[in-house]
Amino acid sequence: MTRDRRFKQRVRRRVRETGENYSAALAVERSTRPPPRKGTTETTPTKIKERTMTTKPAVATRLRGVWFGVKEMERSREFYERLGAYFDEEPGAEGVVSATLGGMRLNFETSPTNAHGAGYVLLFDVTDADLLHAELKAAGCNVTTDPINEPWGRRFNVHDPDGHEIAFIGPIR
């Protein structure tokens, strides 16, 4: 068994035992992981170069799902059910309806406040929402909201260079 597989198993075990979300368990396990070995070398045909691994304190850990702002919930539900989506029986927090399609979590919300009437947002889990927010803001990225606590985690939004909206969700502080 490789070292990475053992690490992932420790993270999953921690999630089961403590009830933490994956991002929080990952952050704790990373903090207990020994630092990378220094002086590890990699040979190339022309030279030997030193390789060290750097670990960022705040990173996206997985694509959590996609949020859709929809104009008509029933019409959207019928469409995604035709594609094979399975919808949850009960609506989630604040009227968000969730479904699973092809192993991906989809979240639907009627969106009267969206200027276009509808749209989508990619949702990523992160190890530390506040730290990543500060890094992106300092780098001059188009940060659209500051971190706020939601029932599902601490969230903030940015636009990527092409204008696509991305939400980052970390452990609640």
C-alpha cells in the first residue's frame, strides 16, 4: 500500500470517527503529517536537480458539486431526472433542492436575485476559506464575497479570469 493511500485512509477514518467534514479532517491530518524529506533528488538525462515538496496551507481539496440558479424548479427537475438524476426527498437549507447525477452533487435554487435569472456556480471544498480568501484577494483576483458562515460551511465566491463564478467552502469558524 502506498503512502498516499494510507494517508487517505487515515483522513476517511477520521471523518467516520469524529463526524468532521472531509476538508476539516484533511487539514488536521496534514498538520500531523511529517514534513517532506529534503535533499530528495531526481535524475534527468542532463543533470541532477534537487526536488522539494511545498505544501500550501489553503487549497481546494475536491469539487463538492455545482449550484444552479433556476427560473422554474419543476421544469429543471424534469430535465435532470430525464438525464438520470436522483433528487433528495426533502429540500435542504433555505429551499435548496439537491440531486445526484453521475456521482456529482447538484444543488438547485430558484434564483430571482440573479441578474440573468439563472446560472451556475462551481463549489469547491477548501482547507481554510479565510486564508485562501486573503491569498486570492492579495493576488488581485476578482473576489465577489467575503467569507461568511452558512449551514454547510464557511463560504466565499470569486470569478475566474473568464468570469465563471466559483464558491469555496471551508470549515466553519
